[in-house]
Amino acid sequence: MTNNDKQTNADAIQRPENRQRLARATTEYFESLSPSELAEDQSLIESLSKASHKLDFDKDTEDHPEK
């Protein structure tokens, strides 16, 4: 993905109608989950959060510069 592609994607995300559509889709997703699915989702979120604290994103990008 080029920098131009990244900017185009960032611009699309910033459009109000796209943000509203994402908000609706997110709400619908979470409202559709059963209590056990919601608990599993929350567990995954917590695990990912804990794991991400071990990552050094700045170091990772320095070791693997974009081509």
C-alpha cells in the first residue's frame, strides 16, 4: 500500500457518511451478539490489549521500512 493509498483510505474514513455507516454497523454487530458471544468478544479485546502493550510500534517500523 502506497502513501497515496493510505491517504485515500484516511480521507474515506473521515467522510461523515462513512463514519455514520461504520457507527451503525458497529452498533448492529454488538447488539446482535448473544451474552456468551459478547463475553468472548470482551475476552478477546482484553487479550489483544494486554498483548499490544508488549509491542514497540516505532521499533517495528524502523526495522521494516515501507518499500
